[in-house]
Amino acid sequence: KSVKVFAPATVANVACGFDIIGLALDGVGDEMELRLGDTPGVRITAIEGADLPLEAAQNVAGVALLAMLQEYGQPETGIEVVIRKRIQPGSGIGSSAASAAGAVAGANILLGNHFSPEELVPFAMEGERLACGTPHADNVAPAIMGGFTLVRSYQPLDVIRLHTPADLWVTVIHPQIEVKTSDARGILKQQVLLKDAIRQWGNVGALVAGLYREDYQLISRSLEDVIVEPIRAILIPAFYDLKLRCREAGALGGGISGSGPSVFMLSKGEENARNVAAMMEQIYAPLGVDYKIYVSRI
Ligand code: HSE
């Protein structure tokens, strides 16, 4: 018995929701194939498209599966995995999360849906712990559950799937420069000012309300990050130019995708999303930095 899974790319943070909000792209992601094996444990048999370790304990998909099998509690179970990477590691659109999430989602099908999607999230978080040192859930949760997700609490873990407006699109530009998540986290301040916190949680609440009301203008007003973005913006070429001119081109707003270097913009409708892509191209083409652009429904 084998299963093929699509493991979507994701945008974490979504401006105001550092470490708590994420969204999944509809058509961009990795492919994985899993089967039950004869040998107990986890075997990664092949990885195409990226130079990543095959050893389960060193691989984000491997550690997620090991955590899952431990909880499953039947020591004779063996899982074999083939990973076809389409999302470049270090892109800021949840490459490691896609592998970890796809692995546990696929294995769960092989195990007869023993776990609920919510129960799979902590296993996939072990992949993030291996990848960047912090088991954040804002990429793995949307990769497993789809659409928008919110982490209300990490301890205990409480993940909520949110409503996605029917005509919401995302455009992502991935400049081909390396930003390590651990570095992008290392430069953050550990304390925030109360006035910034007030502005940020106002935006988070309003973003969630905007999603449920399908109120695109409210979503637009809420796409603001006064805590993390001002520190990380320096890591991304032409960041403020992108933000300003993409809004002029029809975007509702956006920000850094996860820890960067990708930048995302949300738009109402495909036409706006494509106009935003054209604007991104116009800004980046003269910079001499290679880049990839993705347009996707959420
Ligand atoms: N929330 C995480 C961060 C996502 O911004 O560091 C990393 O992909």
C-alpha cells in the first residue's frame, strides 16, 4: 500500500501574527510518496530536488515520522518515504514544514487515519525543531490543515483552522538569497513595548474578523507588523519599495513570508494577484538578484 501526497508551501506570520498565523498555498508545494515497509522504523529512500540528509534522525520528515511512530506505539511499523522537493530549502515559504507535514499526513493515511489533523501538528513541529531550533507551528499547521490557521496557544498546543475568503490570492516573490530562520530569529528583541503590543493584537484580532467577514478592506488594514518586520526588513533587498508599490498595484498588503527572504502579498482576485506579480518583477529585475514568483489561491 502506498500514498502520494501534495505538501503545500506556506506563508507564516502573515504580517501581524508572528509564530501564530499561517496560510497554505493552493498549487505550490512538494510531492511525497509513502508506503508501509517491512523493516520497523523510518526509511527515507530517496530525495529528489535538494541535497538533504537521508538519515531519518537528521531529516525533518524523518524526525516528524519518528515522533509519530513513537506515539502510535506499535514497534513493528515501518514507513518508507520518497521526497520530491519543489520548494527550495531556506526560501521562507515553509520548505522544511512541507516535508514534515506531508510525511505525517501521508503516514497517517497508511495507518488508517489513526490521528486527527490537529494531532499531527506536534509531530510535524519536531521537524521545525530540527530545522531551526524552535518548534514553531505556523507553517506546519496550515500545511496539514489547509487554508489559514491560528495557534492560540503553544502550551498546551491549541491550533484553530480559520475561514478563508473565497477570492483571496497570494503572490510570493522568493529572492534567491539565503536567510537562515535561526539567524532571522536571533536578531529579534525579546521584549516588546506595550504600545506596539496593543497595535499588534488589534491587527491580529481584526485580521481574523476580516477573514470571517470576507471584508477585504479590513484584511488590508490589518496587514501590518510593528514588532518583527522593522527588525527583519534589512535582510530583504528593496523590501519597503516592494510593500509600497505592490499595494499601489492592487495588493491588499503583505509583508515578509515567515522569516524571509520571501515576501508575500495578499490580493482580492487573480487579476490583482497577477498585477502584483508583474510589479514585483519590475522592482526586482533591475536589482541583479535572481528570484522566483508564485501566484496562488489560498
Ligand atoms: N514564525 C517563524 C518565524 C516562521 O518568523 O521565525 C519561520 O518560517
